[in-house]
Amino acid sequence: MSQNTDIQSQIAQTVELLRQKLGVKDQTLTASVRKAKRRLPRRIYKQAMMLAGAEQMASHPKLRLVLDTPKLVKASEEVQTHLSGINLADRRWGWFLSFLASLALGFLALAALAVIVLRWRGYI
């Protein structure tokens, strides 16, 4: 019985980590993982979907006995390890630097185009 409750608690912890780290606000693991699909690596997404498939079965007393508990525990640990490793401040800083880089590239391209047009017209 403690193993089954352990799976349910690990699923709840995974949902909570998805809320904290990726900002997904759904109640179930299935909906949360589907919304976070593009932000998760493929291997982690597959592990999370395996957990999501077991979510409904874990709440049913007889179907819970059919679950492959060691495999689900391993998948849960893998997903939680990945989600715990996400640094929100670093992610925001990376987004900001990417935005600045694309802005600088746009200005550089505009300046190059202006120089080409001025040279073509004979002003330089």
C-alpha cells in the first residue's frame, strides 16, 4: 500500500514541480505535461507521459496492483531530477540576452543596408 501511495505522491510532486519551474497551471499530470511538451526534452516528455498514463490507474484500488512500480518510480525520479535542475533566473537571463542579440543583429543589418544604399547612390 505504501508503494502505491508513494507513486501518487511522486505524481503530485511532479505536478508541483511543473507548476513551479515551467508555470503550467493544470490539475492533472496529463494536462500539465501536454502543455509543457515543447519545453521538455523528448526523453523526459516520454517518461512524464508514462507517469501520466499511470495517474488514473494509481487512484483506482484494483488497477493500482497492475502498475509497474519500479519503472514508474525510476521515471518519476528522472522527470523530477530534470525539473529540479531548471534555473529560472538563468532561463530569464538567457531570454533577455537572446532578445538583445536579435535586436543588435537587426540594427547591424539595417546599418549595413544603409551603407550599401548610400554607396550605390554615390553619397559615400
